[in-house]
Amino acid sequence: MIWASSVGRSCQAWVRILTDGPLSVNRQRVEFRGRCGVSSCGVTGVSCRREEPMNLDTLLNQTLWPDFALLIGRLFIGICFVIHGLGKLGRVGSGDMKGFVAWLEELGVPMAGVQARIAMLSEIVGGSLLAAGFFMRPACVLLIGTMIVAGRLGHKNAGYLITNDPPGAEYTVNLAVICFVFLLLGPGMFSLDALIF
């Protein structure tokens, strides 16, 4: 009986996930025939079927697509942050921590060595958490703060466009806005947050 009711709940859950049109979920009492005759033990059999055929419109309007889009966005933006953090360590690209600290000192940033390491750690840790969807909202707050500081210090008086000389704050503003959207929407179904909490 437990198995049958869990199958029914599971079937209904997948019906909600995989379909968008009118559905019917049929429940019927199941009788077992054995050596002792007919036994009606109250097990409920469940069958799920669509009342309308699946078409392209139904496929494109599935309830899973927003969660899938959040997964793709989180992965790409999170990996982007991790790559920038690793670049500050000299693991990716041509930069390194020494050059980043020197650049911050040129800008007049106090405690440039500490600030550089904070920026690097926030990008690696925040980007990793964002990509995994684990403690995603706090990670977004951390990344938004990092991008605000980067835009205000690193792109001061450079305007908006990244094609300006020196480059404007376009990239940092856009990353902060994307993280703000993730902050509002949450991690989605395909995340560690959804799995654990």
C-alpha cells in the first residue's frame, strides 16, 4: 500500500513537471487473486495519461524550462567569476596577484594587498557557490558587492562602455545586474539548495 501511494504521488509530481495540458490521473482499487480467493487490500493503482497530444507549443511551454535556464545561467556566470578569480592568482590568462595589487595601488586603494585577496576569494568562492546553486543568494550578495566595488574603483570616470579608453564599467554593471536577477529568482530546481533545503 505504501508503494502504490508513493507511485501515485510520484506520478502526479511528474505529470505536473512534464505536462502543461489537461491530464487525467485515474485511481482504481486493485484486487489480488490468490490461493485464498480475492483479496481487496486497498492498494490503489494509478495510471497517468495525457488527454491531448504533445505538440511543439506544449513542449516549449514546459514548466521545467525556467529551472533549466537558471541552471545554464548560473553555470556560465559562476564559471566566469571563478575564471576571473583564478586570473588574479595567475592560473588563467596573463595576470597575477602581484600585478593586480600594483594596479590597485595605482588607483589609490588602501591596503591593496588585502583588498586584492578579498576580491579574488569572493570571485572564486562566490562563483563556485553560484554555479553549484549552494547558498546561492548569499553568494549573489557577495558578488554584487564585489562588482559594485570593481565598478566604482576600477572603472572610475571611465563611463559605461567597455570599449572606452580606459574601459568603462559595462561588464561589472551587467554582472551585478545578472547576480541581482539570480538573487530575486533563486537557484531553481536544479541546484544544491533545492536538493538540500
